[in-house]
Amino acid sequence: MAAALSSADGSSSPASAFAAEPFMRLQTALKKEKLFVTAEKQAIRDLFVDINDSTSKLLQLSWTTQRLQRYLELLVNNRMSLDAFSRTKDILERAKLVMAHSKVGPHSSNYEQMVRFLVEHPRLLAGMLMLSASSGTIATVSGTAPAPSSSAVATPLSPSTVNGLLINQSSQGALSSTGTSMLFTPAGGASSPTTAPSPTAASASSSTWNLDTESMLHGILFGLYGNFFLPEQELSVLTIMQSVLEDHLAKSENKLTCMRHNSTLTKMFTLYARSYAGGKLYLMAALAEPILAVLADDALDLEIEPVKVFLSLTDANRQLVLEQLLERQVAEGKVSPLLQVEGRLKLDHVPTSDELVSLPLMKATLNVVYDKLIELCVLFVDSCTRTLASMPYGIKWFCKQAARVARAAPTKSAQPLTQLDVYSLLGDLVFLRFINPAIVTPEPFGIVNTPISTTARRNLTLIAKVLHGVARGTHTQQQRESYMVPLRDRLQQVQIGTFFDALVNVGDIADCLQYVPNSVTHKGRKKTALLTLKELYAIQSYAVALQQQQLLAQDGAATTGAAAAAKSNPFAKWNLNAAEATELQRLLKRLPTPPPPPPSSSSAAAGSSKVPSPSGGQESLPSPSALAVLVDGEEVESEVLVLSIDRNPEMALMTESEVMALHQQPAANVASPPQAELLLADERKKLRIVLCSIDFSYQWRQRTMLDIFEAELVEAQALSNRSLASHIQETLRCLRRLPAEHTTNNCQALISLLQTDYKTRSKYVSYLVENKQQLLVTQDQLKRQMDRMARDRSVCAEQFKTVKIRKFLEKREPDIAQFVLRFQMTEMIDEKAALVNLYLRETLQAITGDPLFEGMSEAELEEAQSATEKHFMCRIYFWGFWPNGLVDIERDKVFTSFIASMAPYVTVDHESLQIPRQHQSEAPWPSAQKELLRINAFKAPGDKLNCIVQCCKTIIDLIQMSGKPAGADDFFPVLVYVIIQVNPPSMLSTMQYIRYFYESRAKGEGSYWWSQFTIAIEFIKTMEDKRGKKPNK
């Protein structure tokens, strides 16, 4: 054997010359393969860990952000104090994620199984929501329950049957030791049993684990389905919404108005549409430009209430209106003593709306406003229609289902809904619940980040009202405000039908919400649910109550045929088969009964409660109060339970043999491997391990394979590499005992087999690469989702900061009013600027020492000071922007008119610009024009300068798309062209405003771009068009 491998003296013989080149190439390939596979495996393991951590952080960030948004809404609506919100915010931001087993002990697996089952059966969750909406609260039926109120809605459960059922089922583990259970009773009262309760039930305190609708919806959407980041989660949420929709429309008496009232359905749709990242992006895409257009028009006043319009008129015009009213009353012989005293007109008289709308001057004034209001509504609807492609599929699909179900649902008149009726229903759903709130208050949606004046807010409110009226249609309108009636004839000018037709024109949900092959973005993500202990107990209680309601509804029914089958499966209504119903009942029986809640808020520090376990022993379950902090009588959760709901977690890689087995052809098509290959399988494996572990050497050309391994063995022993030494020794032993027919030509047949194996293993390498790529995509997707949630969080912080600043300015209102008066009386603009700078320094110093901003970091204080400056500058905007009044306004008109007359003749080839040919392909640089067009929507000088900076940076980015660096000679003519094409109103006053009130504080790139912009304006002033005209001096 040894002679076949080498000569007796260890030298190579000509007959057994070793083919070194193939051997060395094989060793190098195997070495690379091993290093690559090892690195890929480690990288994949690291990616799994990183994705797992990122998923947990994303879910926690989503959970915290949604809670903050909910409390922030209470704060903005003055239903929560600033101090309470601050403490609540601190608690939520420090909230911990804890594994369920650390709180509920051995019951954690049972709770996880129950939650997993509910997540996988969304229609069951829909049934729980509908049950809670129709039956009020979950309450305990006991002997001490009061009699039902006469005004209570009939309960769907029979009290006597319930009492007997509860006492008999107490041993099933779903009831408490007191023999009571959580069942639904009407909001106005509780059920009164007719049978005597057990002694323990009579002495037990009432056990109520119920959640209000908003809390339940939050628990389902953001607890069970994790803000529906994955398509299957969104599909489940839409399934719940569809079930609730069908039930809601089936029970509604008036289909046309059922979406105008607050219900479980409308609340769920609102929460889904506003919380979904795609929904917010659509609102930004659809509403940003129209809203900024409204804010940019400083002279715009859309008030249409006649009395308010009358009060806004000048003294001379008010007198004309009163004279017209007097003439009419004289002609009718009914002169009011409030209008005329002793033959003289009372100029302080304010007529009623009915008196004003019929007067010629008021008619003319209102008609102008009506036309402008309709024009803006057309702008909003066109923008909403144009950007429908960016609206999330789920919202459009749900609207399509609402239209379908509404047409099919029976009505009072037994007549199907017309197309206009469906438009009206969709208008209440989409505009009233989704679009209009973002128009009226765009700040919480991140659409604008500038203070909005009272007039501008009123303008947006009126636009939203008219849009809702347009969406509802003139045939269904019953206006509460009489001043909206004259608009009815004009509403048809807004083509809302096009929007609704495009809205519901979507494909099937099975086609849209499914993964595209090779584009999976969820690999490696663990599926977990985040629930507070109160939500977990409440969900358990709702599931038990739903089961009992179904059982009681079937009590007394026939016990044969289909009825018997239905009775054996109480959950058939919710698309559960018999096996699934049995599984749910088994899960509910295995759960312990939650501890009773504290008798009062003063017991919020209650710890845990002993409750019976399924085995009959005593287990300690904590009270939700133990995981919460009391803030103004309300419990705020400081710990959140993490429940794993993954059935098949993709956290492990397949082995090489498993991958190769998957890629093998069917046995019938594969020839049996030669016996030699089977015999050499062990040798090939060991030889491959050794070749992967040793280092390449150029001296191998002079040695046989045996000599190479002998030399490597000596080196391994010298380096104390016992593992490698043992591997080499074993490989040498196997090679030496091979039969002679396998060792001819220095084992070339064995090397050839190794080369074949190497090529075959490429499938495993491809498997690793594909897994890593999918994990990288998941990692990037998580990062994008984290960025979106971080932006939502920053919007919350901005809103909270705005509320603080509003409170701060309210305390200083007398001082601010005196300053505004002083500012108005100051004539010279440099004196105005000095006065503002002095007052701002004093105000910003006051912020530092104010308790409202206590505990803020230096960066947060700077942001608060900047935001305060924005609000303050809005108060004095008109007197600071046009310090010389009509003189400044007329000067702006002259400059704007000159640019408007010159713009058609200034092209990219204009001889005064000399824009390089290679940079003209991006003309007319629309994205840069958009940035500059927004400048008048902002009132603070710093914000206006920021619009200029963004315009300049956008131009640089577009120029660099040509592949060449952008220099000043390339940038400047493009900037001039963009300014001429945009022609922002009041450009000279804008320059003056920034120069006096902010220029000294501009730093870095802001200062540089500002200097470029001012030079461009001066260049335009001296510029000639092809007709040889210059601006009027």
C-alpha cells in the first residue's frame, strides 16, 4: 500500500509522478470554500441576532409611540394636564419589555398558545370586538348584582341560565374560585340572577376586567399584530375590519349615516388609517402642496359666515352695508330701532346672518369668497386623486368592501343604495375620518412644521367642511350651519366621483397582499405579541365570554342534525371548524382565572393574587396594578409582556447534507452511485477536512500526497495544533489502507471525485448567499421601519414641545401684547430688528429658568428656543415683513410683475445665463422650484432661509446627476433661472425680512447659500431679456 503511494526512500518515482497542479487548485478552492462558508455562517448568525434585536426595538418603539400619540391627543384637547402627560411620557419611554414567563410563571406557554390561536383566527377577534360593542362591559354575575335599569338594553344572556352555567363550570379552570365569571352586561345595568348564588360568590367582590374600545383596539392592532408591519398581519387586520363592517352595516338602520357616528368600526378604521405608515405618507403626498398653498397666501381669508365677514369689513364698507339694510327696511316699512335712532344710522349695529346674505354688497363679497373656496377645494380633490397610487392598498380595499357591503345590505325603503349614496357613505369614511382631520390640523401628521395663524386655521377648517359636504353629496345634506347653504349649488363643480371611482378600483386582496418570489422581507423576524397584563387578562375574559354567549345562544335548540353539529361547535360562526373550536376550548380551560382588580384606584399598589391553577393548586398571578404607575388616578403601564407566537421560527440554518438532499433529483431518475464512490465517501470527507485546514505551499510540486501530509503533520505537532494533527494522522491511515486499484497515479481518481464534490456543493454556497441576502433585505426593511417610527416619535415630541411653548407664551401674554404694540409703533426697520433681538434674548433666557422646561438637555432647550421664536415671529409677521406698509407691498408688485413679464423669454439658452449644455437635461429643475415655492408658507425668517438653502442644495444634487462635479459657474445661472420661473410673491420683502431679522445668526452653509441667493436677486434686477427691457428703477 505504502509502495503505491511513495517509494521506499520517500522520493517520487516517474511511474507515480504526482500531478501537482490539479491538487493545488483543488486545495486552494477547498480552502476558499471553507473560509467563505464559515464567514457566511457567522454573518448569518450575527444577522439573525441583529434582526431579533431590531424587531424587539421596533415593536417597543411602535408600542410606545402609539401610546404617546393617544395621550398627546388628550393633552391637545385639554383632557389631560401637562404635568400628567410629562410623567406619563417618562414612564412610557422607560417601559421595559419582559418575557411573559417572568410574570405569569408556568402559565406563560398557555397564554402564548391562546394568543397565537387568536392571532391566527382574526374573525374570532372580530367577534370579541362586536360583542364588547353591543353588550357594554364585562362584569361579574353574582348574587349581589343590582337589578337591571329600566333603560338598559336587553342583555343577550339569560341571567338564570348564566348563573347556573357559571357555578357548574367553575371546575374548568376558566372561572374564579368565587364561582363567578366575566360576562357582558348592558352599559346601563347588570344582570340579576334568579337562582341563589354560592356562598363564595355572594361574598366575592366584583371582578371586572374590561377595556374601553380604544384600549381594546390598541391591544389588537399594536399588541397582537405589531402595527401590521408584515403582509400577513395587515391581512388579518383587514379581515377583522371586514367582519366588523358586515356586522355594523347589517345592524344599522340608516346606511347613509352609519359612518358619521363613533363606533367600533369607525374607530378601528381611523386608528388603522392614521397609524399605518403608508397612510401618513399618502396624506403628506396629497395634502402638503395644497395646504402650503393656503398658508402661503397671506391675504387669503375664506370666512363665509356673514356676521364675521361683516365685522372684517372696513368702516366705510360696513357703513355701506348698513345703509343698504336701512333702505330695504324702509322699503318694507319695518325699520328696526336697533338700526336707526332719531333718524341717524347706528354704525355699531351688527345685523343677523339672514339680514346680511340678501344685501348686494355682502352678496358680492361672499360670492368672491365662495368662488375661491371652491377653487381651493378643486385643488385639494385633484391632489388627492392624483396621489391615490401612494394610498395604502388596505385603505382602498376596505373602502371597496364598504361600498360592496352597503349595496348588498337591506335598507329601510327596501331599495338598494344608488351610486351617489355610496359616494356619500365613502365620504363619511374617507374624508370625515381620514383626510379632513389632516387638513384642519396638519401638524400631528407631520405635513407642516410651522405655526399656523388663526386665520389660516379657519381657512383650512372651512375647506375641510366644504370637502365633506362635497363628498356627502347635495342630495343628502342637512346643513347645521345656515351660512353653508349658499354653497350647495357650487359643490357640483368639484368632481368628487372621479376620486371615489379610482379609490375603489383595486385588485383582489389575495393577489396584492402576498409575497413575491425572491423578495421576502421578513426572514429572521420573530413573531411576538406585546400586551400589558390588563390587556392579556381582558382578552382572555372576552374569549371566555364569547364562548359562553355562543353556548347560551344555542341552549334549548334541537339536538339532532345540523343543529346538533352547530351546538357542538359554538365558534362555527367565526369560521372555526370543529377541531379548531375544540382546540380553543381546551386552551381556555387550561388558563387560570385572572386575579380580581383592586377595589379602587388607591389599591393600585396591589401585588399578586392567589388564583386556582388548572391542576387545582394555587398559583400566584400578578395584578396589572403591580406593573403600572399611578398618574392622576390612571394607571400607566411600566412593563409590557412579550409573548412568542411563532409556530415555525426561521432562526436556524439547514445543514449541508439537508440542502444537498433537497436538490437531489427523484430516486427514479438518479442512477445508483458506483460502489467505488460509496467506498471512498469516508476518505473523501476526511481528505477534504485536511485540505481545508492546511496552508498552500509551492514546494508541493516536488512531493507526493503522502509527503505533503507527512510534512504538514510535523508542522501541526510543532505548533501544538492537536486537532489538525489528529485529522492528518487519520487521513494518512485511511489513505494507506486503500486498495491498490484506488491509489494508482497518486490517488488521481480520489482527487477527481473531490473536484466533483466541490462543484456539487455550490448549491450549499448558493443557499448561504441567498439566506444572507434575504436577511440583509430584512435588516434594511427594519431600518426603514425604525426610521418611520422614529419620525412619528419626533412628530409627537414636536407636538409636545408646541403645547409647552403655547403654555409658556400664555403666561407671558400681557408682556407680549405690550411688546407687539411697541413694535407696531416703531417706524424704522433697523430699530424694529434691534427691538426684536433684545426681546428674544430676554424670552429665551426666561425659557431656561421656566419650570415647564426643567430637566431638558441643552439641545432640547435650543430646539424649544427656536420653536418659541417661530411662534413669536408669527405674532409680528405682518409688521415685520412689510414695515413700510403699502410702500413695501407696491415695491413687491413691481418686481414680481417685471419677472412675470420676463419669464416667458428667459429660457435655458438665454444669453445672460449661459447654462452649460451638459446641465440642461434636468431643466426646468421642478424639485428645486418646489422648495422655493414654499417660502411664503413659513413666517419665521429662519424657516424662509431654510427654504432657500434646500432650493440651492437641490440644484446642486440635480447638476451632479450629469456625472460631473458642480461648480459655482454651473450653479449660479441655474439658480437665477429657477428664481425667475418660480417668481415667489413679495420676494424683495422676503429678502429684507431675512436680512434684518436673521442674517446675523446664519452660519455655515446657510450663510453661504444666502449670499449666493442675494447675488442672484441683484443679478435679476439688472438683467435684460431678449426684448432689451430692464426693471423699472
